[in-house]
Amino acid sequence: MTAIVDPSTNDARAKRNVIVLVMAQAILGAQMPMLFVVGGLAGLTIAPSPLLATLPISLIVFGSMTTAPWISPLMQRMGRQVGFVIGALGGAAGGLICAAALYLDSFALFLMGSYCTGIYMSAQGFYRFAAADGASDAYRPKAISYVMAGGLVAALLGPQLVKVTNEAFIYPFLGTYLAAAVLNIIGMSLFWFLDMPKPAPVAANAPKGRTRMELLRDPAVLVAIICGMVTYSLMNLIMTSTPLAVVGCGFTTGDAADIVSAHVIAMFAPSFFTGHLIARFGASKVVSVGLLALGLAGVVAIAGVDLFNFYGALVLLGLGWNFGFIGATAMLTANHAPEERGTAQGLNDLIVFGFVTLASLSSGGLVNSGADMVAGWTAVNIAMVPFLTLAGAALIWLRLRPMEIA
């Protein structure tokens, strides 16, 4: 089912909201590359076993997964601003709790703080959907893409803040988590500038929309969710283990930060034109290119463990995520009605981040599973193959149903 938007819609309000959301993505979003750079390394300093080093990152993603089912309907009822402020408060609490955990040498408390950060991560995931609210059919994919492009500033800012803050205190990485809390407190004020009226009460005779199971029986919705799930899960699988692999192969924390920075730039820089590509060629074709880039990232990673390989693999990984995830988001928003927004978007992020959680949990075990770090890093990248096969098969299946293609 295609969402109906009057083609005569004036996009002035949507464009204003996009500007605010781009700024939020840039400022608040900087905490995510920060925490993904240091999460595994900080966890390694206080975890009872090296195999649990990436568990804090997994708790961030798990927090996002479990938040999506309730925060999406909440925004449907009370407005986007409420959900975004709750997310920023969760992020601030997460940063402060993790800083306290490092001071107290408490891995359990560190996991609690990581879960709170996941509340922010979930709310941030809805920035892209908020950009589409009220936008015309022509502007919608561009709005989604522009908001994702705000992550380019986050990609530059976050890793540099890691370099400045990770040794600011005698306790390693404590300063990084305090900086993340400050970003949330500062960025929260942006949401008051959003021009998104509170949703009107639902009339008794208003369309109810499809249930979750009915949405999953829609081929276009199902394939959009599968592609978003695979794209985000594989990106997280590789990125989570990258700092451990880089440092384990003899390079520095600064090298790891620079590689993740290059990766996050590649995740968001293409967003300036991804929406235009989707509008011209269609979402499914853009997603296909994204899956190809993810596969090439694995090939480059397996080919060697020089800095060149790490940079090349992570840049391709970021590009693949951009095309795959933005394309999947555009497919989803084009195939649900306005009254289904809360249900469809919450279901999507529940499934996507559920599998991202599994990928994150698997990452630490895989990268430490081999005889050495090189073998572990190879195992992480080989693990992409079955999931890329699943997403590719889903797209081919959808192509056999031409009337269902987004």
C-alpha cells in the first residue's frame, strides 16, 4: 500500500524541519561514532573476559531494539518532539552512567549505561522518518537523504572528540562518555524548533491501518525490512569489531578512530545524492548497489590487514550501508499509509535492531574466535555471506512481482 501525499503539498514546513533534523543528526549523532570507537576498548578494560568486550555495544543496540516498539507509537500519539527529547535524555543518562562505571570499575553499571544510550539510538533512528512526515512524494526520499547527510558532520566531530577526551582523565575513556552526555544536553534544545504539530486525536471512524502481521504480508514492506535489517546488521557486525581488529593487528587507538571516521564519512557523505538516485532509478536498484558494496568490503578486508585494507573495507562498508539503508527506508515509507506510521516504523526498527543486536553480540566472539586476530577478523567478514545472499534473494523475489516494487 502506498502512502498518499497530495502532490500539491507545499514542502516549506518539511524543508524547515529537515534543517533542524540535520543539525540534530550532526550534533547529537556525533556520540554514536564516539561510543562505537571506544565501547569495545573501554569494555575490554573492565570486562571479566575479553570475549565480553563488545557486549556494551550490543547493549546499546539492544536498548534501541527494545525502545522502538514503544517510542514509535508514543510519537504517533504525542508528537515527534516528545520522543526525540526522551531519546536525548536517555543518551545523557547513558553517558553519565558509563562514566561513573569506569570510575567505579563496574562492568554491570557500564552495561546499564550502554542500554540507556540505546534509548537515544532508537530515537535518532526516527529522524529519517520525521523528515518524511508531510513531505510530498517527490521530496520525501530527498528529505530522508538530507537528514542522513547530517551524519557527515557527526563522522568528523565524533572521532576527533575521542582523540581529545579519551585520556582527559586518569581513567581511560571516562572523558569520552562525559562528552557524549554534554552533546545530548546541548542538542536537546534543537527539538523545540521543529514545526510538527501534535497529532490530532484519532476519530472513531478513522482508518485503523493494517496490523503488524498484515504489514509483513505486504511483499514490498517485508523486503524493505529484510534489506534494512541485513544492511544495518552487517555494518554493525564489522564496525563493532574493527577497533579491536585494528589495535590487535598492531595499530593504535588513534588509527582505529581515523578508520571509523573514514567509515562514518562514507556512511553519510553519499546522502547528498542518494535521494536523487532513488528518485531517478528506484529504491530497489539503489539497495542492490548497496549490497554489492557490502560484499566488496568483505573481499577487501579478507585480502589483508594493512591500514589500506582497513580503510578500504570500512569505506566500502559505509557506502553500502548508505545505499542499502536509505533505500530500504524509502521503500518502507512509500508502502504504508499515514495511519500505519507508528506500527510500521516501530515494527521495522524492532526487527532491524533486533538483528543488529545479534550481530553486535556475535562480533566480539567472532573476532576473538581464531588462532590470532587475523583469523578472527577473517571470520567476521566471512559471516556476511549468508545474509547478503538473503537480501539479494529477497530483492530478486520482489522483482518477480513488478507491481509491488517501491
